[in-house]
Amino acid sequence: MPHGIHRHKKMVYLNSIQGKVNESIFTLPDMSDEITVKDVMRIITKKAAIVREDSTLKYVLREMVKDPKTQNVYVVNEKNQLTGIITINIALQYLYSDYIPPSYLEFDTNLLAGENTRAKDIMLPTVYVKESDKIQDAFVKMFQYHLHEIPVVDDEMHITGDLHAMELIVKRIER
């Protein structure tokens, strides 16, 4: 078969698939305003990874790899209140900082020199949602802060779980 004919058949096939994909995207049901974080959380991640502000980075990394679905470790103070987030990107930067241009690093590389680096030294500022928040609001925060997971807290800032991006996908396609 000449190459041009084979390419034409591929294009016809791809166009037919694309039509089906576009059709299925447009027929996904809307996310209802009554769906809350509580309705969606714990589909993928059952328990949030939590460490103390004074935890060593080695301990933080061990907590992160306990569950392969974990994207973040949440940092709490002595009252168990959320004070920050360490993302998988921060962990990778810590482990592979020698290969990353300094302008891309999100923390001071001088912290990497010693065993005294603690979770509070590299954690990101707190971003969170509550169980009663609408799922749309949670998505906006996750998108705005480039998070694949976001902590869920109560009124006293105690972590009650987390919301994983895959949970949003699962909920959307189930409806």
C-alpha cells in the first residue's frame, strides 16, 4: 500500500475517534453546586501524610513514599494545626538540587547542606479547603496553586484528610 494512502486512512480513523472524544467531553454532566469536598475526599487517598514542623527531611520523605498516591506531606505544629505543605516537587528539588538550575528551586539551597534541615524550612505556605466547601472552589485553589492534592481542615485547622485531583476526575466521570 502506498504511504500516502496509509496516512489518509489513519487521518480518517483519527478524525472519527476525535469526534467521539469531543462528543463524550461535551456530554459529561455538570458538577452540581451541592457537591462538597466531603462527598469526594477519601475515594483515592484514605489518610493524609502528616509530619511535624521539626521533622527531619529524611522522615518527611519516608512519610511521602509510604503511599504511592501521596503527592504532598502536610506540616503541623505542636497543636496539630496545619502550618504548611511539602509537595512532591519540593521533595524532588531537595533530592536532585544539583541537577536543577538555581532559578527553578523554590527554596534556599544552603538549607541542603546539613542534617538539621527541618520540614518547616522548606514547606510552602498553607493552602486548604474545608469539608463543606464546594468542589468547584477546591478545584480553583488546586489549579491556582498547582496542587494535585490539597489538605482538608476543620475550623481549628486540624487536618481531617485531603482531596486528590484523581478524586475530582472519578467524581466527574461517575455522574
